Amino acid sequence: MSNQFLKTFFLRIFFSIFLATLPGSLVLAQQASSKADSLHRKFEQDSAYLFRYQKFKPYLNIDFRNAYVVKNFLSLVGIRGGTVVDGKHIFGLGYYVLNEFPIFKSNKIKVYQFDKLNYFTLFYEYKIYNGRVFDVLLPFELGYGNYSASLSESPETTFSSSMIPTGFGIKCILMPHQWIGLKFGGGYRYVWENTVNVGMDGGYFTIGIRIDLDHMFRDIRFSRLKHHYHKNLKSL
């Protein structure tokens, strides 16, 4: 046999095999492309659903509330949780106790030695300005609690009372990060007391930490969704 004949023979076999497997290869490529398109559409749909507009969102912050009682410093620490409605209205419940952190040791005031002070409060806040990293709100609240105290100059003279604190003010929230920020502001507080009046009425100033749980949870879920999408895409 001549070399030309052998070359022609093997070329025919090669092209026969190539033509026989070509349709299957095209089908597999089309199937992979179709699956990739399907995964991409599902990723876009799931992402859109995850970042959809929500009428109700969770709300949480830690609050350090400071005031002066009979011209002496008093500090409380509280946690507040609730719901944000339409991005403007915040409804929730808070709980405050004496702040025992070293920076603002509350029971080191001159006139009264507070042994216990705690109260619950229902609050409503209206957002009057909504910026990218800075918000301004008007807070209102109504609460109920009790305290026990003694005179610093006469520790054996003790007393206790229930109380109904109310207040209003202005609050600013700075969010340099989407998850966490700083809250600060001030206002006026009026307190109805049951048995004695230690003079808790007056102005207060507040500083605290703002945690955006909604943004945090959605970012975490989106990160998992994206990881799952890329993992499935690589397996094609």
C-alpha cells in the first residue's frame, strides 16, 4: 500500500469518528450552557427576593442613658428592641438598669446612693431625616419601674418607690458601617414617683451602639447564596 492510501484511510477514520461524536458533544455543551443559564436566573431571582422591600424590619440597640439627679450624675444602661415600619417608624420595648461599668459608676453620687433602679419602657421613634450614613429621629417613651436608695450622708435612711418615666427628645445615628454605628442625642424626662421624690425630672443625654440586624443577616445570607451559586457553576 502506498503512503497516500494510508493517509487517506486514516483521515477517513478520524473524520468518521469526529462526525459521530460531534452531535453528542454539542448536546453536552448545550446542556451545560442551559444549566448555567438556569443557575444564573435562579441566583438573580433569589438575590432580588433577598433584597426586596420589606415593610417590617427588626431593630436592636444598646443604650447608655446619662442624666443628673439633684445635680449629681446618674447613668443607666439599657437594651432596646422592636420593629421598623416603612423605614420611618420604630416601635419597641426597652429595659434599663443602673450602669455598673467603671466609666460611669452610677452609685458614686453625693446626695443619693442608689442600690437598685430598673424599668421597662415602651418607645416610639419617628425618623425625620434619612441619609446614607446619618439619620435624625424624634423619640418618645413611656415606662414603668422602681428603685431603692439611701442618703449618702445617712446610709441607714433608706427608701424605695415605683416610678413612671416619660420622655421625649432628639436622636442622631451615625452608621459608618452598614452593620454597626453610633447613636447619640438628648431630651427631657419627667418621672412620676409613688412615695418619694428624689428629683429625677430634667434633661438627659444618651450615647449608645446601633446594630442593624436586618442588613447584617441579609449580607450573610447573600454571601452564602453567592458561594452556593459559584460552587454549582464550577461543578458543571
